[in-house]
Amino acid sequence: MADIRAFVCGDPIKHSRSPLIHGYWLNRYKINGSYQAVQVSVENLPIFIKNLHEDGWAGGNFTIPHKQSVFDQLEDLDDAARAIGAVNTVWSESGKLYGGNTDAYGFAANLGAQVPMWRDAETAIVFGAGGAARAVIFALLKAGVAQIIVVNRTIERAEVMAQSFGKTVSAMTWQDITSKLQHADLLINTTSLGMDGQPDFPLDLAGARGDAIASDIVYVPLETPFLLMAKKRGLQTSDGLGMLLHQATPGFEKWFGQKPEVDEALRQVIIDDL
Ligand code: ATR
């Protein structure tokens, strides 16, 4: 059987850890295939997509700056890509190219693996109002979380986000959220705060409920200031590395026909590379 080839495409692309993740699975499942990083500029993206089949790609991942621009060149999109407004995974069906977004799936699958009881959560506070927050809110609503507050430095951005999702999502400032912390079953950081080289997470979690769950999408460092503070407070936590790994599984299954497992050895491969 011919090699199955998949890609991660961005500009720049050197930083991507996707080749490590998919390379691990290709090796583990002894699949005759490859997964490569491909640097494609914004101006060359249309031609890259047009020639995708001819060039022998089964599909792949798109990352910055292409997650929105691929939209118009696909046959159809899944619900998540449409709601989140970004495509990170493409695959072929009957010679046509389809796009999806696996970030919301990855977030929920990781939380399910690390803190299974999160499925009972009814209320959530999401810190941040960027693309990552949009994926997280989509996942929370899909899982049945009834009330979500989006907290953002630029409050207008949080308001626009809340409005786009409807009445169960509202917006708040960092100043005003302190008194609301005790109402939240879930606390989720989607900002870059706490990432290596960025300012620390600015809010004290002392007011959070003891049975709340804290989740961070940042994974450098693995134990972010937000998660360390949550652990000190006795909360259950889920880290961002798991989301990165779980969001990669649907693409792998579509291109290579094998549902891959996120195991401890894979986590270690990425931790060693951080
Ligand atoms: P992504 O698509 O990865 O979510 P983004 O759109 O750049 O990235 O969003 C980054 C988020 O981190 C935003 O919510 C941003 O707040 P603003 O919308 O006010 O910019 C938040 N963020 C980044 N640095 C911050 C800081 N120093 N203080 C507070 N919030 C910050």
C-alpha cells in the first residue's frame, strides 16, 4: 500500500509540535505513512490547497495564519469549525476537501480524561475572549453547561463573544469577577497569562469553591501559576498539554484510519521537547 501523507501547514511552522505527536502514533501503530511540517505563505495558500490531492496529501492540519483563510476553499465544514470560525483539520471524502475544528473536542476529551466529573458542571467562568476561548465556550455549551461568564481585559471583546453565543453566556471584567468565583463549577484560563515570558495570572482563587475544577489551556510551563494556585486551594485540575494531544486525534483517525490513544508515553515525548 502506498504511503499515506498528512501535513501541518502554517507560516512559520518550525515551532509546531504536531509532527512529534503524529510521528509517535505512526510509529506506535506501525502505519505506512508520514506527517510533515510544510511552510506555506498566505499568498501561496490557495495554490497549496488547489494542488493538495495532486501532491498526494490525504489531509492535514492548518495553523497560524491559515485557520480562517482556508474556509472559502473547502467543500463543507463541520459544526465546530462553523461556530468557532476557524479550521484546523482538513480531510478528503470522494475527492473533495472538508474542514473541521478539533479544539473544542480536544478540550472536552482532555477534561473528560483528567477530571471525569466535569460533566456534572453547570456553571463556568472562562478567562479570555480570543479564538481559544471561542472553542472552549462551544465545547462547554455542547456539554450542557448552563451558565458561562467570559472575563476579558478588553471587555468589548467579551461582550461580542457572549452575544454571539446567546443568553446563557455573559461578559464581565477581571475586577467584577472576584465576587462571582464561588458560583463557578469550572474555571478555565484561555489567556496567555502564565505562559513562559508572559505576566502571571492576576486573580486570587481564594474565593473559588473547594469542589470547583480548574483547567488551563497553556502548557508551557505544564504547571502554570493558575493551576498551581488552584492545586494549593485543593481544586481538581486539568492541564493544557492534554488538550493539545486530544485535539490531534480526530485528524489522525481520518487520514490514517486508526483511532489513536493519548497515553503517558506520548505526554512524555512532548514534555521532553518543552
Ligand atoms: P487565542 O486565539 O490564542 O485565544 P488571542 O486572540 O490573542 O489568542 O487572545 C488572547 C487572550 O489573552 C485575550 O483574551 C487577551 O485579552 P485582550 O482581548 O484584552 O487582549 C488575553 N490576554 C493576553 N495578554 C493579557 C494580559 N497581559 N492581561 C490580560 N489579558 C491578556
